[in-house]
Amino acid sequence: MKKIQELLKKENYKKIKFKVTKTQHLLIKAEINGIKGNFILDTGASNSCVGFECIELFTLVAKKSKTKAAGAGAVGMLTQVSEKNRLKLGMWKWPSFDLIIFDLSHVNQALEQHKTKPVQGIIGADVLLEGKAIIDYSNKYLYLRKL
């Protein structure tokens, strides 16, 4: 495993630690516009998102969106979009990052039922694709290639 980590470092990948919750979700720390939060790392989510209640927390400029969100037992949810935000995961940075904003209360209710802390959002496939992600499940590291 050490050789893989060395190779990824040479290829400009940044290593970001994640945790596995009691609910088997991958939990990762991220910063949006310099503000830290807890996020679920979700390979099945097409876009990264935050809840409506986090607009002020992350100093987002929210705009109306015609897109409807769906996922984990909820469909047709109204969304907003926030463009050109700064995202930081560990030492990996995306300086002009767009976010979807929608009601994440159903996600946090499910987490709270399992006595797991709520999250501010979800890191989705948009980030994983942009960073050419490699997930090391056994050592609990996400690797993202420097932009």
C-alpha cells in the first residue's frame, strides 16, 4: 500500500482522511468559502449539495433553479444553485465550485435516528470526477488529483 501512496503523491494527488459512521456513510470534513463542515462522501450523488439552512453559514449566494432533486426516499424537491464557491478538502482545492442547495432534513433525520451527528451537505460525483478520485476504503482515504 505504501508504494501506491507514493505513486499517487508523485502524480499530484492529495490524501484526505474520511470516517465511516455507524450508518456506514463515509463522513468527510470540507470547507466551503473558508467555513468548515461535515459532509457525506456519496459516489451516487451526481452533484455536491448543502441544505437550505447552510446558505448563511457558508456565505452562499443562492439563485433559483429549475432543477428538481431526488435521492434517498425523496423526489421532486425544489433546489437552488450557488456558483463560484471555494471548496477545500484537506489540501485539495477547487476555487470555482458550484453547489446545489436543497432540503437535507430527510437525510439528517435518518442520521439522527441512528444517533449520528447531522451533516451540512454531500460531496458528490462532480467533485470525484473533477479530482479524478481514488477511494481507498481499507485505509479510509480519498485521493484527489490537484487541479
